[in-house]
Amino acid sequence: MRTIRLLMLALLTMAIPATSFAQFVVSVAIAPPALPVYTQPMVPADGYLWTPGYWAYGNEGYFWVPGTWVMAPAVGLLWTPGYWGWGGNAYAWNSGYWGPHVGFYGGVNYGYGYGGTGYEGGYWNNGAFNYNRSVSNVNVTNIHNVYNKTVINNTTVNNVSYNGGTGGITARPTQSEETAAREQHRPPTVQQTQHVNAASTNRALLASVNHGRPAIAATAKPAEFNGKGVVAAKQAGAPYKAPENHAAAPSAASKAVPEHENSAPHPETARNTPVARPNVVPPPSTKSNKENAAVPQNKPSPETAVRPAAHPESTSRPATVAHAQPAPRPETAPKPEARPESATHPEKKGEGQPPQ
């Protein structure tokens, strides 16, 4: 079913014209793990552009989609990575796309040219892509259209993988990024879709298995998870913490849903619903009369009216009057032989309460 769903999504994506490419979203109640730390594999050939790895969501939770080099679908197009963004009651995945300029990708620092805004890994020049060697792993023996430009990152470097929400990145689109969002876009290529599909069927890429440190962090080409082009993560971006509500996590999250349905995956709400406290006022059969007589000395509350039936305030609490009926009094009253004892002890004279 997962494979069929991904194939249907790919067919729908391919069927949408470039001018009206829609952003499919997946809504999840759990924040994605931190981005792992890894080394970029070497670019395989001219015309390949870097697409950073990210955490996707499937039937078994988050899984890592390795970063990879992808052949651009057309000269002059650049890749805008997708990103997770908090929508008020869930995290929504905003799909990446190809366009003439790099748009907003949540301010997420994916590295290797994607520092949170724009792309510093290279640019198109007269039909050829020039690679910035300061952030791109290029073999200059095979690729000669290279240059060196130091990239200065003025933002705090972290491995947070989502925008908004608790602990999320607070970046907002710039004017140029908003303009880029309105440009003509193209969806991910067929090779990119196959890459995601291959990652979704590899259990080693599940966050619950690799704990945020995937053994396949990046690949030289899409869907090639074996060979010398595969790079393992050096470490997790942050200590991995399994989500507490993972088992009941969004059943609707494994499919594309409108953002207004994001409230569905919140089973914890039902668990926190207040319930009745039957022990506040126990039924008459659960306590003995002797226990009811002990209440006034320990807790001066309205229940202190449970004394002899003569007390007028006891008439205002019919639930407790049943415990104070005169009939049980002989059970708790002092035995006749105890009365002469009280006469020999003047200090106890005047006490009208039964012994505790």
C-alpha cells in the first residue's frame, strides 16, 4: 500500500503542469529529528546539482531520505529543498521544487550551499553549471567549471530540521523568496521520486532504527544505496528521543491531507480529559460509621457535618446524612462499663465524641 501510494503521488505530480505545480503536504503531530552530520559525496558529473537529505514520514514514522546529486531537469533550473513547518496544530511537509531561483525552505541549514537562504553551491553560466569548491565536493580533474568563494554563515549553526513550533527555526520568507515562490516551478524528477521510494522501503533509514544517525546519509546518485558513492552519517544532529505518542501517531499523516485536517493526529487529548472522581463522596456502603465519625477531627471541610444527626447542617448534604443516621450509634458508643472510668478521670469530663 505504501508503494502504491507513493506511485500515485508521483503520477499526480507528473500530471500537473509546471505553471501550476502544487505543494503536496503531509501533516504530522510529531516534530522531525535533527539533521544528521555527514560528508557530501563527490559530484558524479557535470550538470548534477546537490539536493540535501531530509526526514520524510511514512507508515512506520520518520525515515531519512539521503542527500544526493541529481541531474537538473533543464538548464538554468535550481533546486529549492522541501521543509517541515509548524501549522498551528501539526507539522506540515512542504515539497521541494525546481525553478529559476531558489525560494524559501524554512531557513533550515541543510549545509553544502543551503545555509538557510538561497544556494551558494554554484550557479548557471552560459548553459554550464559552475561549482563552488568551498562548499561542493568536486573532482577538478574531471570537472573544470569551478570557482572558490568563501561562504560566511551569519546565522547560528544548528541541526534543527523544521520551521516554527517548539524549538523550531523562526525564519520567514524574504521578499525575493516570496517572488521566487510565484515563479514557474517544476516538480521533483522521476529519479528523485524513485530515490524517496527506495528510502521508504529501507528499514535501516527509519529514525526508530538508526536513532537519528542513518548508515546511508548521502549517495552520489539517486536510489544508489550501495557502493563507494554511499556516505554514512558521522553522528546524529542531536540526541534522538523516540516520540511518546509514536504508536498512536497520525494515522492521517501517512497520506497527503489538507492542512485544516491537521488536528486529527492528537490522541493525547483524549487521555488528558478529566474524569469523575468517585472517591470524593463515597456511597453509603463503602465506609463504616466509625470511619465517618473520624472525618471531623482530620479534615475540617463541609463533611464535618457528619456527626450526630442533631446537627442542622447535615440536612444540606443528603449524600452524607445517610452515614449519620442514629441507628448505628450504639456500635460506636462507649460500653457501659467504661463510664465509671470517666468518672475517675475528671480531665475527660464533658467530651461527647466517641473514642477514636
